[in-house]
Amino acid sequence: MGTKEKSMDLSSPPGFVQLFEATRKVASEVAAAHAADVDAKARFPIETLAALREYGVLSAAVPRELGGAGCNMQELSQLCATLAQHCASSAMVLAMHYIQLACLARHGMESEFFRGYLSELVRRQYLLASMTSEVGTFGDTRSSICAVRCGDGCFQLDKDATTGSYCAHADAILVTCRRDEEAANSDQVLVLVRREDCTLTQTTSWDTMGMRGTCSPGFKLVSAGDEAQVLPGSFADSSAQTMVPYSHILWASLWWGIAAGAVAKAANFVRSQARQKPGSVPPTASRLAEVSVELQAFKQNWMSAARDFDALGDGPQGREELLSLGWALRLNNLKIASSEAAPEIVHRALKIVGILGYKNDSPYSLGRHLRDSLSGALMISNDRIAAKNASMLLVHKEAA
Ligand SMILES: Cc1cc2nc3c(=O)[nH]c(=O)nc-3n(C[C@H](O)[C@H](O)[C@H](O)COP(=O)(O)OP(=O)(O)OC[C@H]3O[C@@H](n4cnc5c(N)ncnc54)[C@H](O)[C@@H]3O)c2cc1C
């Protein structure tokens, strides 16, 4: 895993406006400059993550009472969308980190250990990764084979994960597992495994079509630590109330960011065509107008989900609502629609730009955008999600 970064000045924690400005700057000045190299070498975006740490962006989701910015879903999704316009892999790392952070912040606040850990995360700008996948569970995050073993105040946990994004660069990994060795596959908990608690052995490679900078090969994890690192409650609840909403909304926002980045390139191309023939509107301009309709509708979809999620509040009633079929369907629909919309919009942008978008060495190149956006439908397979929706719709009668 990666090295610890410099400490934050806790006397003046940045608010959302400062974090947004900082993310915009990091996106356009750092992420944009390194995105092609990150993609070509399938390497971790170290420069971007270092810059985000420098500005305190990694603690945006930590509650204010623990020194973080206390950003809500609408704010976090804007940060992810902004970064994704220049480097989708960096944005995916940030989104996955926020998803794990939200699990700790929303389910660990009663625990002295987790409150202490979150305060430390603000100072040290720790990066959190996730291990839900496992050899033998076939993409079903709500099922585990491995089990945590607790005794004498300690835990032991070993896991064979198929895919572990940036695990080798993270300060800690949130790992799903069975509650104990007698528990059913679906009776899961989350365990915070810190870098110093584990050994990681890489088992597969990550030479993929896209999202290459997420560095997500398989890993064998062998770990041990304090029993207090087992997150209170069940993963059934933290998944429905936090992991799924944060994943689907933040992923949707970053997939939108990829599409927006591609449309921005297409718009630049159309303007350059217009400049070549002053006084005329190039034929590609009407294609651009058409794709901007799709982009706007896509944005409204994730923004409205983020707004409605924030409106639920963090009380018991809001948490209860998130367990409803209505919310499950809405979030699943958002995930399916956004992961399909992103590559479609990028493809439309490519058709506007033409050969200069198809070339890898042109300023209008859209290859990386298209390849990155194709991961959305696979990252928790849309077919798997659609099958769950099909069962829920048999009993859920309210209109969407
Ligand atoms: C960029 C990226 C980053 C990732 N990062 C992480 C990470 O950090 N940590 C982690 O744990 N995991 C990570 N994953 C893995 C992810 O969580 C899933 O485990 C993985 O994407 C699912 O792999 P799969 O296609 O083998 O799964 P499956 O869901 O088993 O799908 C295999 C095939 O079966 C089909 N299928 C499945 N169910 C049904 C059904 N009910 N009906 C019809 N067809 C079905 C699918 O369409 C697909 O064709 C990442 C994945 C990606 C793409």
C-alpha cells in the first residue's frame, strides 16, 4: 500500500466551496496532464491523489464534528463529476474512497474506534479501498465465503478477492465477509483492515480496456487486528442504506463526467470548424445540439437522486426509507441508465469529431473516454441488477 501523506491543518477545515475549487484546479491542471500516461501505463494516478490530499479533498465526507467538511451527496457527486471530466480513473478512485468513507461515517459513529479513525483520516488524508468481490461469489456483493474470526479482542480475516481497486496504494481496505464461521453467506459484516494489519498478494493482472488507472487486480488478503475494527451492525443495512446509494449516485456522476468531457471535446471541434468558415453553422453543430439534450437529461437523473437522498436526512426514518423497494428500484434504475448513457453519449461525440476523435494522438482523441465508460455496465453487472429489479417489480406497484 501507499505512503502516508503530509498532515492537514485542522484549525481551518475547508468547506465545500473551497473543496470544489480545489478539485476543479486538480482536475484541469494535474489529472488532465497525467491522464494519458496513467491510461497508457495502467498506473495509479499518484500525482492527482497527492494533489487531492494536499487540498484535504479526501476528508470531504467526514462529519464536521470530526474535523471533515461534512459534504452531502450532492456535493460529493459534484466533486466526482468534476474530476471525471479529465481523468475517469482518478474520479473512480475518489468515488470508491467516498463510498467506503460514508460507510464508516454513517455506521461507525457510535464506536470510539471509528470516531478516532475518522479524525485521524482528516489529519492524515488516508485513502480507503474496497474488497467486496471474492473468488466463488460471482459478482454478488451480498454474498461472502470468507468469515471473520473474533476472539480475545482480536480479529483474523483472510480473503481471496477477484478485483481490488488501488488496494496496493490504499491506507486501509473495507472488506466484506461472513459475520462468523457459522453464518450464512448473506450474513455479512464490514471490517476495516489497515495497511499495517495485512499482507496482500497480487493474484491476477489489470491489463484492461479501460479504467486502467484504478489498478484493480485480484488480491489474497491475510489480516489480523483489533476486534473494534469490525464495523457495528450488519452489511445488509450498511449496503442498502449507504454502500448502494453512494455507489450508484457517485458512479453515475462520474460516468456523466466522462460523457461531459467527451461532449466538451466535440464542442471544441465544432467551434474550430465554425472558425474555419466564418458566418456559417457547420453541419456537426446540430449533432452537438442533439447530444447536449441527452447530457442534460443524464445530469438531472443523478442530481435529482442526490437531492432526494440528502432530503431523507440521516435520521432513523430516512434510513428506514432507504430499505424500501421504491428506493432500491430507483437506485438500480439510475445505475443501469447512467452506465448505458455514458458510452452512448461518448459514441455520439466521437461521430461528431470523426477521425480526429478516433486517433489516439490527436487533441480531440476520445478512445480513453469510450473505453473507460464501457466499464460502467460491468461494474456490478447490469444484468444482475436488472434481474433483481424484475423480482422487485413483481411486488412493487408504485409508479417509478
Ligand atoms: C473498474 C472496476 C473496478 C472494480 N473495483 C472493485 C473493487 O475495488 N473491489 C471489488 O471488490 N470489486 C471491484 N470490481 C468488481 C465488481 O465489484 C464486480 O465484482 C465485477 O465487476 C463483476 O464481475 P463479473 O462480470 O465476473 O460478475 P457477474 O455478475 O458474475 O457477471 C458475469 C456474467 O454473468 C451475467 N449475469 C450475472 N447475473 C446475471 C443474471 N441474474 N441474469 C443474467 N445474466 C447475469 C453478467 O451479465 C455477466 O455477463 C471492479 C470492477 C470494475 C469494472
